[in-house]
Amino acid sequence: MKESLDFIYKEQKELSHFGGIAALLGWDQMTYMPQKGSGERAEQLSMISRLAHERVISDEFYNHLKKLDELSNTLTEKDRIIVTKLKEDVEKARKVPSAFVEKMSKTTSLAYTAWEEAREKNKFSLFAPHLEKIIELEKQYCDYIKLPGHPYNSLLDDYEEGMTVDILRKEFGALRPQLVEILKKITTSAVYQKQQPVKMKLGVDQQKELCSILLKQMKLPADRSRLDVSTHPFTTTMADDDVRITTNYEREGLLSSFFSTVHEAGHALYELGLLKGEYKNTVISDAPSLGIHESQSRLWENMIARSKPFWTYFAPMFNKIAPDICKGMNKEVWYHAVNQVRPSFIRVEADELTYCLHVILRFELELDLIEEKITVAELPQCWNEKITDFLGITPKTDTEGVLQDMHWSGGDFGYFPTYAIGTIYASQLFKQFLKEHTTMRKKISQGNFTAILNWLSEHVYQYGRLMTADEIIKKTCGEGLNSKVFVTYLKEKYYLLYEV
Amino acid sequence: MKESLDFIYKEQKELSHFGGIAALLGWDQMTYMPQKGSGERAEQLSMISRLAHERVISDEFYNHLKKLDELSNTLTEKDRIIVTKLKEDVEKARKVPSAFVEKMSKTTSLAYTAWEEAREKNKFSLFAPHLEKIIELEKQYCDYIKLPGHPYNSLLDDYEEGMTVDILRKEFGALRPQLVEILKKITTSAVYQKQQPVKMKLGVDQQKELCSILLKQMKLPADRSRLDVSTHPFTTTMADDDVRITTNYEREGLLSSFFSTVHEAGHALYELGLLKGEYKNTVISDAPSLGIHESQSRLWENMIARSKPFWTYFAPMFNKIAPDICKGMNKEVWYHAVNQVRPSFIRVEADELTYCLHVILRFELELDLIEEKITVAELPQCWNEKITDFLGITPKTDTEGVLQDMHWSGGDFGYFPTYAIGTIYASQLFKQFLKEHTTMRKKISQGNFTAILNWLSEHVYQYGRLMTADEIIKKTCGEGLNSKVFVTYLKEKYYLLYEV
């Protein structure tokens, strides 16, 4: 037993190292790598992934786990928890043949290149045959995993353990018409009619200074993290004490770097705060789901950084650092500016209200594709119809529509829903937090986020994978995923903003 | 045969990837890694080194190589060259037991910490017992490798293949008294007596701009390289098309960042120019020795960037970018300023003339330690006596003397000589180059380095390990290592500068 325990702990530790190394290879690729380094970098990354995957699915690893599982009642509680979770993960990974993993990797690699070309030329037909192959592989994958219920459950489960199509159909089915309704009320309001787009671009140095103040207030530890620059902002973890975020100071849009920094810092605080101690370098020291992860970034980005008290503190900061550009912007003006609703085509640029509609659209289309209700050839048309239905606007090109992002070329089916799940979770967590901390708005208006950090640490960070996402939300908020809370939050905020 | 060839090519490629990954982990540690990331980074690095080492010494690899070696006369020339060199490398690596490698790694890790403390407290006795252990291990290592002649040959060979104590004793034995003699003539000259230290510190932005101009003139390809910041400047290779150098803008000393950038760019140009094509990702696409590598950095740093024509081009650049600081500095003043001779204690800050004396001092002390002519306890005293002999100055503390750098704590015995070998090679290469290119000084004075780059590519870069260092120098310069050429170069330059 001792030998098996030693083996699985060593293996988990080395798998953590493989993960950290892959994260560094990826981070560097997105931030500092010279342009021509990309060819060999791809090979280095794929070698590391293969070596790690070989270990996860090795018979030696599995035999040790089976042995420990049989001796389960003689294990300490900690060991038992780890063995159980690890065996689940390993059994799932072993369901998928290595040849399939390699085929998927090659297919998506070609699909990515095709997608880039299709997007540039606005020609969906260049991408379509690749997407068809990917969908075939996704269905094949569902066959390997074979979770109960809808085949798509097997895809969902990779990102949101335990989540099902039934639950999401219910929640998204209720959420979607309400979002459309709120949006309609807003776009027909007098305030909306008079609304002017906020055109404002801070200098790079000004943006940097503001991001630096922000991270200090959010207490992101400087000796355990960094902020760098990449085209698309992201968060990545090299080690327990080395979590990095990126932003982009050149992006269009009001305060894009500032809000992406809040968002990624929310992810990073979670990663840095995750359960460690005796669970360090084990399968338990991780997030239970992407939805929970996203709830942490959305909570900071939307519930906090787009709240009025937040701008009580930050409006003077902006005015101080960029007095010319921010002239006449008091906290009220800022609050309105950062909460403008404006239906648009591109998900990543969407406002807080319409964002989830973009996500639900993908979920519905993914289900239709997996269920063979629609063909890939029909996809652009279906996309355009849906977005017209949801947002009242119609893309002029497929680049603005179905080709807008790379996710489908990467085979990330089942992934989009986590964005909406995270947003709903965020609203539930924030509601509960405000109930427990009645003076919170005042503290936020002083730039003091200690209470929320401590609360998140106690109610989310510290669990790691000791509980599922659903269990964490139920324990903290008294109920599981509930989009009604999100709808109430939106109505309270946006009806007031738009005087509806 | 096909199977064995496939195996060894795949293995070399993956070993290149391991090397590139380790390089990135190390580069990041020195440049961007958050402070607290160091613990897990050390584990990641040691895991990668272990995995690579396991492959190098694996029986499977060796058996394929032996098989191919037996079939040697049926191989293509390229395959034969690769198999021969690879088998040599692998056989050498297999002489050293893994347990020894691990023991050395642990010993040097503890020794590094002890050295840091000893240096800070100026207390050699804290470091001494660790150094004793390291020297025992070095001797053990010589026993494993067992090259003919002096035991130290086995240490030298790791850095300078084929180099021996006999050759170095002859060359360094001749070089040392001549350097001391030149130094004496200079320090007693009237020019030296009147010489004022050049105190000048450019702003970080000014230094950056000058380094950027420099790299552009040196034609370091921007899409295949980068310049970053670290405490100690270095060059490292992530991939064939991704070589990175660092500098330090905060260091004391005249133009420290500028000269370290020239130096590292010299290394980087070599790495980027190394034999590729059919030899890409093989054991042949590498430098044959550290001496040859160092010859590339020293040639650019000293023979070019400390030459008068170089300052014909760069003096106006400096004056343009930092007009206040560089007021009154014409090319003559610059030339004198960057070539001041000034005996000092710290090797890395030494001038061109005295630098090799620091290196020869280490070589002599390493030999004495390996031959047990002196004990570790006597080392500080011996150091001080030697440096007094060589440079006429005596360290006041061991931190200024024997504890000044970390190399011995890392077990790098046999490594120091390559600095002097490289410097001598550089003078030989440069002499030959000038003989073939009579208009070169004029081109350098126009900031045009194309001819020297092409010449180095043809005479050094393109060989990779197809020839040994000695063969490259002999083929190009008509003779092997010859310190007389270096002495002549020094006399011509410094007697004129100091009007001796």
C-alpha cells in the first residue's frame, strides 16, 4: 500500500509539473516568443502533452489506483478522497484511445488553419468540411465516454462535471426569453435612444498605471503573479505560487484593458487561493469546474467593477491619471459608461446583458449539430436567424457571425455553456455575499475588497475539488444553478440605468 | 536499420525539445518569473533534466546506436557522421552512474546556498566543507570518464572537446608572464598615471535605444530572437529559430548593458547561424566547444566593439541619444574610455587586458586542488597571493576574492579555461579575417558588419560539430590555439593607447 501511495503522489506531483511546463510554453508563445519560434514550440507543447497523457493512462498508474481503491477502508480520509477522484479521472481518460486523441489533435490543427483562412476571406465553405470532421469526432468521443442521458452530456462533463443537457435546457430555456424581453425594454427606452457611444482611448502608460492600481487594490500578490500583454487576455498557472494574467492595451473599446485585467485577476485570485496544504500537487487542488472558475472572473468584472460603488473609488483615479481624457467624468457618468447596453455581433465584446445570449446561441447550435437537426452547411444561416431573433441585429458577413472565434475549430464542444453558468453562479454568490455583508457597498466605494476576498476564499477557493460546483453553490447559496437570481440582478440594475 | 535510424532521429529531435524546454524554464526564472515561483521551478527543471538524461543513457538508445555503428559502412555519410558523434556522446554519458549525477546535483544545490551565505557574510569557512565535497566528486568524475593523461583532462573535455592540460599549461604558461609584463608597462606609463575613471551612467531608455540600434546593425534577426533583462546577462536557445539574450540596464560601470549586449549577440548569432538543413535537430547542429562559442562573443565585444572604427560609427549615435551625458565625447575619447586598463578584483568587470589573468588564476588553482597540492582551507590565501602576483592588487575580503562567483559551488571545474581559449581564438580569427578583408576597418566605421557576419558564417557557424574546435581554427587560421597572436594583438592595441 505504501508503495502504491508513494507512486500516485509522485505521479500527481509530476503531472502538476507537466501542467506547469505546458502552461509556460503556452504563455511564452502568447507573450514573448519570437515569431518564428512557433514551429518548434508546437512540437515541444505536443511532446509534453503526450508524455503527460501517457502517464495518466498508463497501466502501472491504474493498477496502483485499483489496488488502493480496493483497500479503501484502510486509507486515511485524505488518501481516500484523492484515490477516488483520481481513479474517476483516470478511468475517464482511459476510455479514449490514444489514436483518437492524436486524430483529434491533427484534425483541429488543420481546422484552425482553415478557420483562419475562412475568416479572413469570409468564406465559410473553406471551414465547413473541417467542422464536419470535428463533429464526427465529437460524436465518437461521446460514444467513448457514454455518460447517461443526452450524448452531449459527455462533452459538457469535461468542463462542468455533473452538468446535463436537461438542467441547461431548463435554465437557458427560462433565461433566454427573459434576456430578450429585458433587452427589448431597454432598446425601446428613451434613455437608450439618446445614448451616445463612449469613444475614449487612454494611452498605454495610463492604462498600465490604472491596471497596476487595480491589481494592488484586488490584492493580487506581486511575488506570486504577473501581468503581461497578449492579443487575447488569459490566465494561466505555472505553479502554486506562479499564476500569470495578460491584458491588451491596444484593443479597441472603452477600458478594454482595465476590464480584462479585473476579469483575469478574478481567475488568478482563485487559482492562487485554491486548496493547498496537504492537498498541494494533488488532483484535489484544482477548480471543480470551468463554471465555478468563470464565476470568479465574472463576479469581479461585472458585479464589482461595473457597480456604482466601485466607480466612487475609481472615477477619481481615472481623473487623476488621465485628466484630459476623463474631463467631466464623475462616478455617475462612469457608471453609465461602463454599463451601456448595445447589441453587437461579437461575443467577447458584448455587454453584461447580452453576453449570455451569445452563449445560449452556441449551446443551441451545438445541440442541433450533435443531434443532427441541422447540417454544417446550414450553420451560417441558422446562426444568423438565431442572433437576429435574440439581439435584433443581423450579421452582414460570416466573419461577424459563425466564423468569429476559433473555439469550434479547436473542437471545444460543450465548453461555451460554462460562460453562462459562471455568470449565473456569480450573481448567486454575489447576492449571498451582500446578504451577509450589509456594509459591503461602502467598502467597495473605498476600494477595500478584503471582505469579498475573504468570503470567496472561505466559500469557494478553499474547497478545490473537495466538492463539485453544484455542491459549492448549494452549500453557499442554499440552492443550485438558478438563472432567476441573475435575471433579478439584471432587472434591478438595468431598469434603473435605463429608467424602464 | 530503418527502425534504428528512425529511433535515433526521433530521439535526437525530442532531446532537442527537452533542451529547448529546459532553456525556457531557465530563461523565465531569470527574467520574468514571480519571486515565489522558484521552489516549483527548480522541481520542474530537475524533472526535465532527469527525463532527458534517462533517454540519453537508456539501453534502447544505446543498442540502436551500436547496431547502426556495426552497419556503419552501409550508412549514408550524413547518417554515419551522426551515429559516430552520438555514440561517443552517449558512451561518455553512460560512464557516469545516475546515482552520481543525483548526488552531484544535491551537493551543488546545498553548496550554492552555502556560497550565497558565505559571500554575504564574507566567511569562506561556511563554504569550505561544501567545496571539499564537490572536489571529491570532481575527482570521482574524472575516474569515471578516465581520459588519457592528466585527470583534469576529463573535466576539460566536457567544455572543450579534445583540449588537454598539457596544451593549456604551455599556452597559459607563455601567456601569463607576457600579460603581466604588458600590464606593468602600462601601469607605469604616464598616460596611465593621468588616467581618470570614466564615470557615466546613461538612462535606461537611452541604454535600450542604443542596444536596439546595436542589434539592428549586427543583424540579429528580430523574428528569431529577443533581448530581455536579467541580473546576469546570458544567451539561451529555445529552438533553432528562437534564441534569446539578456542584458542589465542597472549595472554599474561604463556602458555595461551595451557591451554585454554585443557579447551576448555574438553568442546568439552563432546559435542562429549553426549548421541546420539536414542536420537540424541532430547532435551535429551544436557548437563543438565552449571556447569556440566564447570566441564569437569575445570577437564582437573586444575586437569589434572596442575598436576605433566601431566608435567612428557609434560615437555620433551616443551623442545623439544622450547629448547631455556624452558632451565632448568624440570617437577618440570614446575609444580610450572603453579600453581603459584597470586591474580589479572581479573577473566579470575586468578589462580586455587583465581578463585572461583572472581565468588563468582559476585554472592554476583548479589544477592545484585536483592534484591535491593545496587544500580547500588554503584556497583563499593562495587566491590572494596569485592575484597579487598577477595584477599587483590584493583583495581585502574573500567576497572580493575566492567567493566572488558561484561557479565552483556549481561544480563547474574545467570550465573557466574556455573563457581564455575563446579570447585567444577570437584574436586568431580576427587576424585572419582582417588579412582577407583589407577594407574591413572602413566598413566597421560605417556600421556595416555584413562582411564579418558572412565570414564567420562561412568559417565557423556552418560547421556545427562537423569539425572540432581545433580543426576549425586550424583550417581557418592555419594553426591551432596560439596565444602569441593574442599577445601581438594586445601589444599593438594597448602600447599605442598608453603610448608605451
